[in-house]
Amino acid sequence: MPVKIRLQRHGKKGKPFFWIVAADTRAKRDGKFLDKLGIYNPNTNPATIELDVDGAVKWLQNGAQPTDTARAILSYKGALLKKHLAVGVKKGALTEEQAEEKFQAWLDEKAGKIDAKKDSLTKAKEEEKAKALEAEKAANAKREAEAKEAEEAEAAAAAKAAAQTEEGEPEANADSEVSAETAEEAQSEEKKDA
């Protein structure tokens, strides 16, 4: 019975979630499987991968062929390296301890790279938030300054109108009405400019 290590799709539309399984090649994509080896969630950044490395190595040694995507995942998690080291132990090129030591060194290096990527993503998010906050503060300051200018213009027009009405001259009253209209026009033009 030919066996493949492949992905079995789960999740919902637009949000795929995969199981990594060992299945008969004749079985449907989402059908029967022989062994569940792990999960793969591409929706997170970086992608979440949980894999039973020893189980995957066992299936690889028994002749299971991974699909292209499954091969990339197995390589990423070190299952192919562990299989390679196991062959070296079987041939006598390495001892079991040396093979395990090499595998652990590789895992530590890989974990360091993943942590560095997560840190860089976190820093990028924080910088983006800081830029957005600064832009919002600048927009708020501009809006407050425009509101203050409009209030001062209104107050000046009201004071001018009050001064002219106190004089009590009929000509001044007519002039105050004209000046009030011009003040309103000036305010509307300022609003249009903003």
C-alpha cells in the first residue's frame, strides 16, 4: 500500500487549517488517514506548525513519500534532517549521541531565527502604531488651532458690532449690519479653506 505524507484541509472558507497526515495515496484528500502527524496553520504570522518529528521520521523510513508542501514543512521542522542522521547512524558514520547533538544544535539555531523574526514583526507593529499616533496628534492640534481662530474672529466681529451700537448713530447701525455680514462671509470662507 503506497503511503503519502500530505495535508488534509480543515477550517472554514478563507481560513484554511491543515492536519499533516500519513494516508493511503488512493484515499480522498480529506478522507481516511493512517496517522495524524501534526498541524499547520498558515493564518498566523509566522505560520504555526506542530509536528511529531519522530512519527514523521518513522513513516519516512518505512517509505512514505511526502507531497511538495509536506516536504517543505518536514524540512522546516527538521524531520528530513533527523531521517538523514538516522541513516548515518545505521551506516556507522555517526554515533546516536553525535546525531542527537547535531539535531539539537540545528533546532536551537532554527529557534533563534524564528524568535528574531517574531521580534522584528513586533517592532514593526509598534513603530506603525507610534507613527499613527503622531499623525493623529498633529491632526488634532491643527483642528484645535482652526477652531480657536474661528472663535477669535467671531468675538472680534461681535465686539466691533457692540461698539458701533453703543455710539447710537443710525449710519453706524447700517455700517454694523454690513460689517456683520462681511464677518460671516469671512468665517464661511475660512471654513471652506479648512
